[in-house]
Amino acid sequence: MEARRVVTGHDSTGKAVFVSDERVAPVTTPLLQGMEFHLLWGTDTTAAFPDDGARPAAPRYFPPRHGSRFAFFSIPPDDRSVLPEDLDLEAALADLSEKLPGLADYAEPDDPGMHTTASIDYGVVLSGQVTLELDDGATVTLHPGDTYVQNGTRHRWSNSGDVPAVLAVVLIGAEHRGIESHEPGGAGT
């Protein structure tokens, strides 16, 4: 799936203008079989207006405090996310780090898929079904039109359906005791 991104901004007189209208191809990586990430927009600082509509620098997948991200991601059915036996794990990790910097920083190798980020995440399921699991094993299955607010809780996603689940998300960087927020320049909280 390609996403269309229309961006507005302001011209030199402060008048509202369309500054871009383009397709955003998904980012994929062998380590996350069947998953797609559309990195639509983000900022690492508090936004200010008027602006020229230029895409701000947002080099890491998750936002730092005062930053935000806007994205789509898709989760394949559980039976389609199995890694190939011949996967070069070192090359796959390097590919993930290059294409989605910082995504793996919060991964828990001893509990695959489980992670906690220093962000408040607003999401809506656009298609398919997805299951959100919390650290105590509690789950909820979400369907198209269902929304969630993820308040920096430990969680993982799965998809017991037969088609990919597509979610639209806004991630807002937040203070989180005990969780490092990867700030611009590499400093944590």
C-alpha cells in the first residue's frame, strides 16, 4: 500500500498554501516479515507556526520528549510473520537499523514483540483486526474504526486474522519514569 500525503504550509506573506502532494512508499525489512511502516511525518521539537510546510527532521522511529510521529503500520497475520530459516540475522538487524532507526531500541529479546516506549500513542484500525496484549497477558481485539490510546504501557501486537491489519498512529514523546527517551543527539532521559 502507498499512502498519499498532502501537506499545507504558509507562503512568505502568511497565506495558507499546499506545499506538497505525494505518495509515500512503505518501509519494509526482512526482520519484520510482512510488516510495513509508512513514516508520514514527524518532528523532534515543538512545532511553531507559520511554517513553510517542509518536512522536519525526525531521524528515529519513536519521538523524543516534545516530538511527535505520524505513521501507518501494518501487521501481517501471525502465520505469515515467521522468519525464513536462511535469514542472515546480522544483515537483517543492520537493515532494520538503517531503515527504521531506533525501532529495535525498545525491543525485549527475551519476550519477542513486547516493548515499552516513552510515548503516548493514539491509533485507529483502518482495516483487518489486531490484538493488543499488555504485560499481564490481558488482551483486546480491535477492528476497523476501533481506536486506542497507549499510555506508555508495556505491550505487543498480533494478528490472528487472515489479512494484514493496517493502523494509523500518532506518537507523542512523553516523560516516562524508568524508560529512556532517545533525545536528539543521543542523550537519554
